[in-house]
Amino acid sequence: MSSNPDPYAAVSVADEKRAEPESIRKWREEQAVRLAEMDASEQSNIQEWKDQAKHELEEWYKQYQEQIGKNRNNNRVAEEEMMKCRETHNSDDGASWARISDMCDFNHKNHKASKDVSRMRTLLINLKKHPPANAPTAA
């Protein structure tokens, strides 16, 4: 048996003799410090970006909810006006096509993604201007 209990002692002694130069060791230590600083800076930047994104998302949701509230109020008011108008013009005086055309939106610029309804729009406008004669009712 050998007197040295560690079989790798000779290898570690050889490694110590072959140690790296002082400049390389110093560079490795400085590089490790720089990398640690960069990692810390990156982590703080990531956290700041997350906080900023969370804040912007909260602001967006807040504006979104405000817009939805405004739209609901506008829709409610428009519906009330339509119902009042409908109740006041609920007579059978032959102006039904005028009432129908009042309910339609004839501004084709608003509907860029929709189908072409120009023929229907033209028909409703013509019926509004020249309503058909009422057919006699069967008694």
C-alpha cells in the first residue's frame, strides 16, 4: 500500500505548478464581477419592464372600461330617443317607409367591410319619396 491516501494528490500538485499567469487570473475575476453586474442590471431592467407593462395594461383596461361605459350610455340614450320617436309616429298615415328609412343608416362610408347594399338603400330611398298606394283590404 502507498503512504499517500489520496491517489490524485500528484495531479493537484502538477496543476499548482502549471497555474495560469497572474494577468489571466485577474481578467477572469474582473470578468466574473462584470458578468455579475450585468446579470443584476438585466434582472432589474426585466423587473422594471414588467412593472411598466403591468401599469400600461391597467391603464388600458381602465380606458377600455370607460369607453364601454360611454358606449352603453350612448346606446341607452339612442334607444330611448328611437322609442320616443317610434311612439310619436305610430300612426298609419302612409309614412311607414319614411319611418323605416329614418331607422336605416344610408352612409355607406361607415361600412367598408360589409356587403354592398346599395340596391337596398336605393329601394328604401325610392319608397320613402314615392310610397306605394295602399292596397284595399278585404272585408
